[in-house]
Amino acid sequence: MISSKSKKYNINGIEYPREVPAPEGFPPGWVGIEQAYGEKSKYHGQTYTRYSSLDGKYRLVLNAKGVIEKHCDDNGLDFETEFAKYEKAKAERIERRKEIAAKEAEARGLAKGQVREDMIAVSRQHFGELKGDIVFGFPGWRCRWDLLPDSGQTPKTFTDPDGNEFKLLKDLECKLGTKITQNGGVVPAEMEEMVKAGKNNTEARALFHTGSQKARESGGSVELNAWSSEVQTQTAEERLRWKLEREAERSRLGSGKRLKPRKFFHPVTPSDYNSWNVMLSFPSDSSDTSPDLQGLVALLSSRGFSKKSSLLHVASTGQTEHRYAKALVGLYCLKGKDEESGRPCYQGVAASSKVAGAVVALDRYIYWSARHERWEMGTMKTNKACIAFALGECAAPDEAKPWCLLRADFGSEAPSAAPSILPVSEVKSEPSSNEAPKTPREEVSKKAKHEPPKTPKEEVQVSKKAKHEAVKTPEVAAQKKVGASPKDASVNSAASVSSSGSAAVSKEASASADSGVYHTERIWGYEERTTRRGSDLTERPKHWPEDVEIAQGPWNPWLPSDWGQCKAVTDGGRTVTKFVSPEGFIVSTRSEVERKVGRKLEGEKARIWPDWLPHDWFRSEIARSTDGAMVPIFITPCKTRFLRQRPEVDKCIADGKVGQRGTLLNVRPA
């Protein structure tokens, strides 16, 4: 029922469009077609369903009403009667789901109404009324205080070791009462020990009463753990940013979706990774002969993954108890190849624990990161750092080494501030020799004394003002001083760039307070790109075989200048990347190229130039504020501003606002 011309999308390992059963109450002979929104849609990543008849007469009918109308027309039935039957079946289905959800909620201790009050009474019958300082003393529990700018109050949120949050102590008492009732009215031993430990932890009870004051001093949120002396803080600016992101996520998902609990920011830096002894090999070459692995390999081979390079086995030869290592080891199957680099991408798989003979896809991948130019293991999400990586530009991950793994205790300590480029207004000068430095508490007290607390709306205005007061280049500063127009400043800046060439800015240490904070990452232009592209060739070279095509996009930077990169179709119909020698011979891997040329090929760090970016622009990288990861930016020809996304660049050029839109950039004068 799915057209072969339909564009296919793969989301979380599921390929769309796909057939799904028709809803309850539909007439017989219909099937649902679940489709995914395209990349250009604002709903990209979400799905919708259309309906088609099994006999092929009707395709992609919009909704249930349309289906029943066509069914009634074909069979001479009354539409009102048939549609009323469907609505009744739909209402019954919704009611059954609500009943099931309510029973599941009660079983988890999330009861409502009189049942909730009864469960609270059961808990208080055994433990009395629980207070905040007692719950804070439970082993492994944490408490967070959030400062409300308008009222100055600091509401509390308790978090258990499993990450479940309780904003009301009655919710916790309801859950405890439910567990006691499910246990036949007998208090479980571990629950009794937990409450007893909380009542006896006098140090935790004393620390609990300092939480509100700490939140007011920080001006944001503070989270304390009495059992590990762990303190995590979040400034008002970070909290406001989190709220805006949460509102945007709620708007995207809809009111019926449950959002994840808040997480404090933990930027990832290179120092957070340690060396990892790991072996990546094909199952036929692996030393692991366990029945589980061999059975899974046989199952996948029967489903078409029979080629040697279709499966990859990851085995940790050290740090076997490392929590991240345990999450990455196992079997991976070939998911596809990157369009730009032609390198393979593998996805983790495992045997299903519920259905015999079934295979489930896992949310872990081995992939090539074009942004960082390295092999990585992780969730493959753009907003998350990888769990492991290996430097080097080899063609396959089994050739990459050495590997580095995220340290096991990452995320358990208080987060540090992510590296970023700060506005000049935020750079504080050192205190004079005649003035004693103030403690953070004195500074907060002084600020609170002279400034009333800001509302969320005022905080947004302050953040917008700080954005517009970002670090200015010498040209922009001079423009403001003498009253020159932005256009004149852009022209003068562009002239200075063209006269001085596109030499890269050298990395220097952070500037002092009186000179501002400078962008220190390398800036490079079109002439400095290091990769050849398929578009550089107007036609296929004469010495190339006739059954191959020019590989579009950037070529591997390690490829010798007299070699070529092409695309060929295998006997199985798959398109793969190959390499053509000056004599016209075809090889498949980097190691084969090295054997042909008789030397080790070392490639410079690739600098790729997108086809859509004008040649008079520049490129660089900047640290992302949420996790510290380096992300690409696109710098205007005058080097005064930068943009982060292609749509922003396209719109800026289309509107004729180059040099006037984007974030201000401060480049250290030569």
C-alpha cells in the first residue's frame, strides 16, 4: 500500500512511511499509513497518519470521517448511523485508556481524590507527618530550592535516588502509603530503615535550613545532597534560559506530553575523557565465542547482514565495570554511510528479551563526526556530547585508535561554567591593592541592598541588552565614537580584510579586562579549505572506469592529489565509496591506497566549505554555552558578526543585511 516513490525517513531506527493497523471502529478493509514530516517542516521528527483501502481504490484519505463517507458510498449505508458507531467506539476506547492509566497511576502511588487521602493517612499512621528536613535526610535523596524573583520565596523539590521528583510532601506520603497497602499493610524493611535514617540524621536537618538562604545568595537555584556534601547551583540567567527552553519544548510536544525533569548543566571538556582499552572487530575476527553473541550474529546473518563489514563487535579489554563502557560494548550492525565522507555508521543491536528470535535496535551508535573530525560513540544527538571518541581520519572505526572514554563519575559533581565569549560588560577588573576583595556573599548582599529583584520579563530584557552589548570590533567601536554609519564601517572593515588577506588569527590567552574578550579560534576562508570536492570536476576523468561516478561532496583529505574518489554500485545494489588510482585501478579502503602508494597517508584536519556559503565569507568554531562543545559558525566578510545556521545566512544575504545581522564578534587586532 506504500508507494515506491514516497520519500523515506528514518527516525529513531524506524523507517517511514510504514503500515499501521486502522483504529478501532473503522470499517474492514482499511489500513493506516504513518508518515513523517520532512526536513523543511517545523514538525520535523513528528509523524501523522493517513488511511488507504486494501483494494487500492482509495489512497491516503485524510481522517476517519472521510473513510466512513467512502465506505457508506460504496455500500449504500447511512453515514450518520455509521459515523455515530465509530464515535461511540472511539469514546469507549478513550475511556478504557483513562481507566488503565488511573489504575497504573494508583499502583505507582499517584492516586487522586479520596484514594489519595486514604494513602496519606496510612503513611502517617506508621511514620507520622513527614517534614522537609526529615525527607532531606533520606539516604541518597536531594533537595533543590528555586528562588522566585517576584515574591522572594524558595519552593523546594525533593528528588529520590531514581530521579523521581516530589514538589509536595503529600505526594511522597501517598506513594509510601500505597507501597504499604500493596505489601498487605506491613511496612517494608527498606522503607522503615529509610525513614529512620532521615529522622536520626541531625546534620542533614541542620543543613536543610540553610537551603533557602543559599538560593537567595546565588540568585537562582541550589541543590544540596546531605549524604555526599554535593552542592549544585544554577544562576538566574541559566534558570531563565531553562524555563524558555522548557516552554518551547512543551509547545512543540503539546500539553499531553510529559517533560523530563530539570538537569543542571554539565559542560563536557577534553579533560573529562580518559584512555580506554577497547577492541573493535568484525564478529568473525572476534575472540568472544559466547553463545549469546554467536546466536545474535547468526540471527542477523539470516536477515541479510551476512557480509563481514555489516556487523561490528565492541569489546572492552579494560575497565569492564565502567558504567559508560558497559553501555557501549556489544554488537553493532551497519546502518548506512555518511553522504559527505562516505564513512559507515553502525547502530547497536541486541536480542529481544520479550520476543524469541526478535532483534531490537538500541540508542547507541558508532559514527563519523564531521564537526569534530573523529570517530565517536554515543547517542548521535547534536545537543549531547559523545561518550567515547578516537582521533584520526581512517575510513572505518575498527582502524581508529586510541579511544578515549568519558570518565565514570562525570555528571555526579557540581557543574562548572561552560566556556563562552563574554561581553565586555561582564568582564570584571581585579580589585585595587587598597581595597580588600569582597566575598561572594558580600557582593550579593550589596547588590540586593541597592537593586530590587527583577521580574522574569525584566530578566529577559537584561539578557537581550547583554546580547546587543556584546564585544565590539575596533571598527564598530570607532564607528560609534565618530558617528559613522554601519554601511561605512562595513566597507572600511571589508577593505582592511582584503588588504591584509585571510590569514588565520593565532590562538592567544584571554585578554585583560581593559581590552575585552577576544575570539581565539582559527578563522579561515574559502582559499584555505583543505578538501577537494566532486564539484571541482566538470566531467569524469578519461582514465576512470565507465561503471563509476564522481563522488559528490568533499573528498577524504588524506587522498593523494593524483587519486580520485568515486561512487560504485555493488552486486547487491548498494552504492559505496571507492578510490581510483592514476592508472585507473579501483580500491575500496584507505589501507589499500596506502599499499598502492607505498607509504602511510597522513591527512591534515579537514576544513570543509559548504556549497551554499559564498566564497567571501569565513568559517570558525565557538564553544556552545550548554555543554562546551565546539560548534561551527559563519562569519561575515567584514569579520564583525557571525551566524550559526544556514537559514540565518540565507535570509541575511537575501535581505541585504550582511554585516548588520548576527552576533557581534571581537577579533584581536593583528
